[in-house]
Amino acid sequence: MSTEEKIIKNKLGLLKLAEQLGSVSEACKVFGYSRDSFYRFKQLYETGGTMALREISRRKPLPKNRVAEEVEVAVRKIAIEYPAYGQVRASNELKKSGIFISPAGVRCVWLRNDLETFKKRLKALEAKSAQEGIVLTEAQVAALEKAKQEKESHGEIETHHPGYLGAQDTYYVGTIKGVGRIYQQTFIDTYAKVGFAKLYDRKNALVAADMLNDRVIPFFEEQGIRLLRILTDRGTEYCGAREHHEYQLYLDIEDIDHSKTRAKSPQTNGICERFHKTIQDEFYSIAFRKKVYESIDHLQQDLDIWIEDYNKNRPHSGKYCFGKTPYQTFMDSMHLAKEKQLDQLFTPNASQQIFSQNPSPKNLWEGSEEKFDPINTQSSNFTN
């Protein structure tokens, strides 16, 4: 709860207590307000409702005390050109070019323009780069790379379209009497947040590959999109020598790149970790109280129903979902992935049209007197 919300809550409490007690004086003693304040709050509430009880600052800006417009433009410019600079270093750099402004003055300008933090300055740089297509300087590239590393260490990963990066992880569901240990193989598309889950009675490389082969790859092939890369932890079911490791071999066959999380940094794969918490709270905690499962297959049937509802009916507040369902987000952004697939830009019809308009290599050689012999190249013009 913010400070402003606490102030409004106190004032509302004063008005309600006075109504319950039937005494303004007693209510003011409890909350520590004067009677004058009570009647002022009451008038504001009756006039403008809850929002009228906000604390209004009496400070008024004095534009004549601000720096000149050209100085403010220079301060904004250096914030975008050198987003990693703090207010002291920015002030020093401006002094070199003949613009004298104190570090406190730099911060005041940044506050007015919503540039006071490194993160906000990076956002302004990214927005300007996207809108104007500017060429980034070395300092700007270094700042963006630094921000990228910090995001990765805090669980934020780079993803541009569906299929760009998938996250896979193993989740221990629990032990069921008569069934044994149950493990869940989880896969999440990091862009659209479409999820897949399959249950097994063991944890090894074979089941990790089976999850991709049975659920994930068929879905992407059905949509006409390739899965480019997968992010996993460093568990033995995901890492090993390619010649003797089923999961690594399967990734090579499907031409999928493999990225691993940093050692002792589970937050790097935070998308799967957050999904596991959701599925535990919204499915397993409820399902095991409603029904006694006698096999993994029965549990898998109910899990599939929940996954279907999660992907197609449950709104998601992810970075690229904007309140849409994961499946809707996937469908709406498929064109981003297909634009990157160069092999689909040239359809068979387009190729036939190109060759119908141009003579084939065979026709070109038939019109010439000298034949090209691919075996004896010395008889042709291709001599040293």
C-alpha cells in the first residue's frame, strides 16, 4: 500500500468512525485530527469522492528558476547518448562542452523528463533507436549489453517471437501410494507463454526428449514455425555427451540450439519456475484433494484438461500477452516468426515462375559452340 493510499484510508476511517459513534469529537480523538479537519475532509468527500481526499502538495513549480531550454535539451541528449552515466559524470561531460550545470540540476532535469534512473534512460534509448533507426554508438551498445546481462541474472531473457526460445524443466510432483514417484516435464514458449506438461515415473534424458517429440515439436510443425533454441538447467537429463545422450542427440537431429542456465542461478529459468508454482496452486493442490489417482495416465488426463484451459481460456499478464490468452498471443504473433524464416519466402510457385521467365543453364550451354566438360575442365575456357 502506497503512502497516498494510507492517507486516504485514514481519512475515510475518521469519517466512518464518526458516523458509527455519532460523535465527531470522539472520532477525532481516536484518529488525532481536529474538528476543522474532519469537516474539511467531509466536504471534500461529498464533493469529489475518495480521490478528493488525496494529499495535495502546496509546492508550486517556478519556471523562472529552471535552466535555459538549450541546457535542458543538452541534458536530455546526454542521458540518451550515455545512459550509463550518472548525474555527476553527466555534469562533468557537459562542462567540457561549455554547458555549466550542477549534478543536482542534471537530476532535476532528468526527473522532469522521467530519465532519473539507468533503466528509464535505457528505455528512452531503445524507443528512440526503434522509432528513428539511429546507429548506436559504442557507449550505447555497451550500456544495452550491460542491461541485458543484468536482466538475464534476474530471470529476464531475450525473446523476439514464438519459437525463438523455449524453456524446459523437470518438476517433482510427488509420490502417490501404489504409483510411486511422479515427475513432470515442462515446456514453455518464452514469448507467447504457451505451456506443455507431461508426467513420467522417472527423470532421465530419454523422457526429456520424449516430451519434445510427443508434445512440443508436433505443435510447432502444425503451426508452420520452427523451434530455434531451448533453455534448460544443467541437470543430467539435459546435459551430456552427444554420442551417449538421448536429449542432446534429439536436439541435433531437430537442429535446435541448446542454452543452459548459469550455475547456481535457478532464476535464469524463472519462466518455468513461475509456471510450476501456478500449476501447483491451481491444479495439483486441488486435484489431489478431489480424487484419488491410481495411475499416472488418470492424472495425465486431468492435467491435459487444465493445460488446455491454461493455454486457451486463462488470460495471461505476461510481457507480450497484454491480458490475452497464451494461445491467442501465439496466433497473433506467428507472423513475426514466419518473417524470419527465409526458406518460406520462396515458394515452389515463385521458383517455377522465375525459371520460366529465364532460360535454364542447359539451354545456355546448348547455344554455344564450346561445351563445358565438368570432368576435363582443361578443354574449356577455365584454364589456369
